Amino acid sequence: MTVNRKLLHVSIDCVIFGFDDNQLQVLLIEQEKITKSHIPMHALPGDHVIEGEGLDEAAARVLKELTGVEGVYLKQFKAFGNPDRIKDPKDKIWLSHVRKNPEAHVITIGYYSLVKMNEISTMPSSFAKSAYWVNIHNIPPLAFDHNEIFEAGLNELKKDTETNHISIELLPKKFTLSQLQELYETILEKEIDKRNFRKNMKKNNCLVPLNEKQKGVRHKPAQLFTFKLDE
Amino acid sequence: MTVNRKLLHVSIDCVIFGFDDNQLQVLLIEQEKITKSHIPMHALPGDHVIEGEGLDEAAARVLKELTGVEGVYLKQFKAFGNPDRIKDPKDKIWLSHVRKNPEAHVITIGYYSLVKMNEISTMPSSFAKSAYWVNIHNIPPLAFDHNEIFEAGLNELKKDTETNHISIELLPKKFTLSQLQELYETILEKEIDKRNFRKNMKKNNCLVPLNEKQKGVRHKPAQLFTFKLDE
DNA sequence: ACAAAAGTGTTGGAGATACACCCATGA
DNA sequence: TCATGGGTGTATCTCCAACACTTTTGT
């Protein structure tokens, strides 16, 4: 194949965050095993952008194929286009099995997404043999520049949590203020004063109290809330 | 030409800001006139990314070809990939004259740049017949989705000015505090108190006073400063 | 009754805002 | 000497951080 010098591969990579068991987790995929000696790589879920497809659309497609969810928070955060990003020998072995022109320059657009872990179950897809959740502090070495993309996505999430309170999208529909606080403490990696935190949250009036309380806990049951996004 | 469904055009578009005469300006290009009836479009400077070239590298190339400057502030802010972005009839007429496959899906990466207007002079380049500066409030209708890209770049500059004080890069090497304040007021579109502004700037200690004062002004000459970036 | 987390207000300090006058120079 | 923009300090207010005890439920 002759490579047109002005046509490039464009892909999407998604940093999909979930929150469970008070841990911030990321969804990774394991590549298919190509040969007997091949050590499968781990990677962020991603796929090529198809001719005629918008970037947000492509990201939503990747997310839907892997998790089945639609309509969740999804945000573009950065484009990565360093020509060396796919030059690692271990990545090239894999590429040479799945691509016509493994040397091609691939640009990728990084997205991050927030999903409610209790509402999804991962499924096999065209680009992933298997998917699994991993704590953000136990990320293995990933294919290509995916570790860098992950770090950039995590930073974006931290920033947006402080400014937009967007991380609330990680919680189930009904949640307690303590769950919300633990989420913030996990993402921002710092302790927060309970009373000040509640003052802040109530000021942002994105919380709606429900006529419902926690049940089956052996302590004073907490008020449940749901959220409305800022109008 | 058969279009490979997984290869796309990727381009860079630059929102190049300058500050002169107390006005925030943007560098636009005028496309070549193709036919007698063709009305040349105005656009942001940009070019295709070449195989093997990094994104930052491509943006720096566009900037250098058009202005001759290197090493100035340049920041990626967003990728644009809506497949409709080049679908306007007036854009297609032009594309049909300069591209082999005018229907191709083009993804563009938006960068913004800050240049010192007194240190550069624009020059013709491979992608622009002529370039000119225009006040940010008098932007004409631009080709493709360039008006949207411009707005996104301007918003990014505003945000970065408040958080990073990066807009200082728009001033000449030596400047007075009043010039700096006028720059901030222009970008942020609000008035700022002189004493509070100076307190802030001194606190950020990115200003270095020079042993030099303004000359030839018919009032008390102002102290000149230069800046060092945050260490 | 006890263990466990829920829920709730006040105070002090730091940082932001508002504000007015004298100074150095060129014409 | 006058017109012009340069340069400076203080009082107030708002926002954020620190801090401890009572309540409700299950066992």
C-alpha cells in the first residue's frame, strides 16, 4: 500500500472512569494473543474514527460497544500525535499483525468518560478481547503512549471535579453525602472537612434531597440525594 | 482515488493572537481567488499535518511559515472533527479546486499562539495568499467552522490569562505596568483597579523591574519591566 | 447500652475589593 | 504652570478553614 503523505490514521482512546468500593477505577482492555510467544498488551479502549463520523460520535461508539451505556458524560481532553507514540518494539509486533501498514502515523484523540459502575457490565467488542476494571494506582504498563493519555485524562478529571463538580456522574442515581465526599476525597487525593464540604455542596444547589433514607445500616440512616446538573 | 475508510485528513488551525494599539488582534489569511466569480474566503491559518510530523511540530511549522517566528507560546486547545464542518457550499467550491477529494473528512486540531506584534512581519506562505491582522471583535465570516474554532481559542486564552498569566507573552520584551493592565482589561473585557492589579502582579513575582524608564512621554515616565516565567 | 456513622454552626484569618491623592515629566 | 498618566496604602468585607457534640439506628 502506498501511503498518502497527507492521510493519517485517526483514533479515539477513552479513559473510562468508574467508582466502586471507594476506589476510582479505570476500564482497560487486553489485546488478543497473536502468537504463542506474544505477551498480550493492556491498553485503553479505543478505535479508529470512521470516515464521516464525528469525534464525539466515535468516542460514544467505543464506549457503547464496550459497556453498552449511552448518554453518559464524555469529554474530549487532548489530541496526541507524537510520531514516536507507536514506535515501541513490543507495540510494533502487535501492530504488524493487525494493520496493513504498521508504520503508519496514528493520531489519537483522548476522551474521558464517567460511568456508574453498578449500572454496566462490560462486553466483548470489535477492539477488545476482554475488559477489566483496575484501580487508578495499579495501572500496568500500557501499549503505545496510553499511560501518558491516562495521566492526562486523570488530571482533566481532577480539574473538572474542582471546577464543575462533574465527578458526581460517577455515583449511582441515589447516594448519600458521605458517599459523595468519599468520591471527592478519592479523586482529589486529600481529606475534606465534612461540614465545609456539605456547605459547599448545598451552595452549588445541584443536589436534590429525596424522601428516602438509607436502610439496613446499623447506625443512623443517611438522607439520600440525587443530583441535577447546573442549569 | 479510492478513499481508505480508515485514513483521514488531519490539519492544524492556528488562532494567532497579537496585541497592538490596545487591541487584541488575530491573524487571518485570505484564500487565493480561484475563478473570476469566486469570492475569496477568509480563514484561520492552517495546514495539513504531514506523515511523521508531531502535532506541536506541525503547528510550529504553520506559525513559522506565516510569521517567521519560532519559540513563541503555542498551545493545543481542542480537536474539531464534525463531519459537517466542511460541508458549506461556498467552502466546497474552493475545496474542489485545491483538493483531490474535496468530500474527504478533515479533522483539525486547534492551537492558539501568542506573538509580539512589533517583532514580526507576516509573509506569504504555501497556504496563504495574504495575511492580515484583525480586531477580535471584527472577525468576518470565516471558511469552514473557523469562527467556532476562533471562539474556542479565545475562550482558552481568557481562561489561561486568569490562571497562568500567560498573556504577558503578547507584550514586547520591555513594558510598563499600565500596558500590562490594559492587556488584561482587553482580554478579560473588564476594568481592573490599578492598585489591586499591581499588588497581584508583584505577588506572582513574574515581573522583573529594569533600570530603565519610558522616554519621550509628556508625563511622569513609567518604570519598565520584563518578565520571567514562573519557575 | 453501646457502637457506628449522620448531621449540624460559629469563629478567626487570609485574601479580595474599594477607594483618593501626590509625583515627575514635556509642552 | 498645566496637563497627563505614574505611582502608592489602608479599611472593609467576603470567603474559606478549623473545630466538637448530639442524633438515630441496629445489635
